[in-house]
Amino acid sequence: RPGWDLKGKVSDMEVKVQNYQSKIKLVNLENDHLKDSITKAQKHKGNIRVFCRVRPLLTGNQSDVLHIQLPAHDNKALTLAKTEESHTGRTADTQKSYNFSFDRVFGPRATQREVFEEISLLVQSALDGYNVCCFAYGQTGSGKTFTMEGGDLEDLWGVIPRAVQQIFKSAKALQEQGWQYTFTASFVEIYNETLRDLLYTGKPNKRPEHEIRKVSNNEITVTNLTYQKVNNEDEVHNLIMLANQNRSTARTGMNDHSSRSHSVFQLDIEGQNSDRDTKCKSVLCLVDLAGSERVQKSQSQGERFKEMTAINSSLTNLGIVIATLASKESFIPYRNSKLTYLLQNCLGGNSKTLMFVNIAPEEESFSESLNSLRFASKVNDCVIGTASANRK
């Protein structure tokens, strides 16, 4: 009888040990999952965020775009697919797929409102003292200027007018909490490695020259540039209209209305709360980059060729700067181009940075789209550190 009791106790113990082992296994699995989540969160914490936007077809049926595949239940993935014909005729045609994943992918049916809603919190943080930078990259005609500036009707407004509207609306609401803000706008164009003031209203032959300077407190300033105090969104919209009239546009083989320059809209924000004895200072920087297509693709000759070379050079330097930032090198070649020199605080400084990569849906744009998406993936992997608010 005692033997039976002992056997019973032993088997009870074995069952308990098995239960404990199962629990330990479960806890270890949960810990691994938690570690994985933390690692992923840390990895993306200081990354440049990247959103991809596919432009709708200008003519024809949207379902005709077979080479760009957007998964129905995943708004962060995109596949570029191409059928390659057999050269010998003996083997079957092969399908080549390129998979990409970003922080968000917008299909051709996405509205301007939907796109802005995804970045509105980022824009809002500029009022809390964070530097915010958003730039659009892609080949000519892929929808960069539409994404950043949009159309005249409010429904078609792009990132810049919507951001300005949100900033002024939120600043008004924050007045109730004791905040007072001052805003200063500037709009500069980089054309053939030369800076042009897009808010200049003087005589064309009296245009001053501009230089990028780094001031003592690590701020970037441009000499002789118009820095315009603005009190409401209407004043900013008037400045945007003036800038558009001044911007360099010329006909290229890729797009009749393409912009052949980078444009950088900047809103300097200073806030003060006397009740809390707090001040904050930040910059909202919104950039529409020139087209990223390669020279031989756009039938460029003469002056157009010179433009393309300058554009490609500054975009290449942007890529080099991002690569050196990602590999944590001690020297970052910001001064190799006017674009990277002007944007250095957005790229490697204390800034929340977002990039749109814009994609044209036409089959003939396949190789340019692939180049853009590969560049965007490199940018997405670039860790520039976590931004902190400029408050005192």
C-alpha cells in the first residue's frame, strides 16, 4: 500500500513538473516575442520614415497596371513584377519580382486627405519644438509636386498647404493654454547648384547672390534670403503662389511641365508660454525634389543636359550622405552639394524626417520606379537618431 502511495505522489510530481516546463516554455516564447518587438521598435525609432505613393494612370483603366502589385491586406508592402521573355525560345517566360516594404504604401486611389492624415501628427510636433522635415523623391511626372503642393481646390491641396493650415489652426487652439507663436516663412530653389530666392520681388537684374551659412548654434541660414513674417495661412498661401510663379520650369522629354529644380519651403516657428516660463523653437521643412531620372532617359541636350547633370549629382550626393549616416561614419560629406548642405539638420540632425517616394504606374517607367524604390529602401534603413524637442 505505501508503495502505491509513493507511485501516486511521483506521478503527481511528474505532472506538475511537465506543467511547470510548459509554463517556462510559454514565458520564454513571450520573452522572445517581447525582445523581438523591442528590437523592431528601437530599430525604427530613429529611422527616416518612408511612405510610397503610386500615381494613378493618367489615361485608361487603373486595373491595367499589372507590374505594380499592392497586397489587399497589407498597406506597407509593394511588389514590382516583370515578365522576362526567353531569349532562346526554348524556355518559358520567367516572372521576376522585386518586393519592397515601407512605413506606408498609398495606392493610386489614395486621396490627398488620406495621405496628409498619416503625417498630421508629425507636422503637429513642430509646435512642440521638434524639427520636422518631409521631402518627395521620384522621377519627373511621378506625382511629387502634386503630393507636396497639390491643386487649387481645397480637396486637392497637398502636404504644404495642409501642413500650414494645421499649424495655424493648432497654434490658435494652443493660445488658450498660454502659448504665443511667431512664424517666419522662406522658400528657396536650388537650380544648377545655385540658390534662388522664390520670394524675391525686386528687379530681375538686381537679384542678390546667396550663400548657405552655419551659425554658431548649429543653425543653417541663407544670406540675402527673404525671411517673411507670417500671421495666418492666407499670407502663406500668397507666398506659395509667388514662389510657383518664380520657380524654374522647362520642357523635358519626360514631362512638359516638369520642375527642373529642388524647392525647399521652410517655416521657422518660435513659441513662448509665459505662464509656464517655457520657450520652444523649431523648423518645419517641406521639400519637392527635382526629377530623379537618368540623363539618357530624358533626351536632354545642351542646357537641359547641364540641368540633368546638376540634378543627378545632388541626388547622388543625397544618397551618399544617407549611406554614410547609416554606416555611422565620423565625416558626413554634407557640403558636396547645396541640397545636402541646406538639409543637413534634417538628415543628420535633431529632426523627425519623412520621405515620400513617388512612383509612376506606366510600364515604360519600370526601371525608373525600381531605381526609386531601391533608393527609398536605403533611406528607410538609415538610422539618424531620435529627435528631441528644442525647449527651454
